[in-house]
Amino acid sequence: MASKLLARTIDTALAILAKNGNRSEYAVSVLRQEVPWSNSNLRGKAQTYGGHYTEMRDRAERALRKAGGVVVAAEQGKKLPAVVAYETETGTYYVTRRGVAYQPRAKRRATHLNVVKQ
């Protein structure tokens, strides 16, 4: 059920990006996780124009947030689209495509989450 919520949230974010036309092609690829959220995959001339790719990632993140999702950092800082499953006094549980992620409240500013495999 929670993974269906994530899928619907990503579909909504993709629909938001579709309104922008084909100029959001890279942002769509980021949301579908076809390319990483970082610029680590850029080679050659693409590295020169990294600012454009950064803007497209920011556009993808804005669309995801508008759709009700968030971007979380998990396992070695890899960013993943997610939805908040529930919050407790001790932390927040997120649903990602890689499983359930937990972020303790005490480590609110931490960049890594402990990913629990499904």
C-alpha cells in the first residue's frame, strides 16, 4: 500500500513536469531514477553545463514536493524519492523504492538514513 502511494506521488510529480513540456526531460529521468540525483554521471561537455542539470534536478525535487513527496538521503548519501509513511516521537519512517527508511529525530540534520530492506 505504501509503495502504491509512492508510485502515485511520483506519477503526480511526472504530470506536473509534463506541463512544462519537453524541456523537463532530464528532470523526468531523475524522478524515474534512470540517472542519479547528483552530477556524477555527467561526462565531457555535459560537465561544462552542469548548472543546467542542477536546475533540472531542482525542478524534479520541486515537482515531487508539490506532489506530496520528499527527497531523502540514504546509503552513502544516495538521494531517493520518498513519501513519509509515519512519524513517531523518536523519528520518521519513509517509503522509498529501496525499502523503508528510518531517520532518528535526534539526527534530523544527518544526511544518511538507515534503510530497512523489504
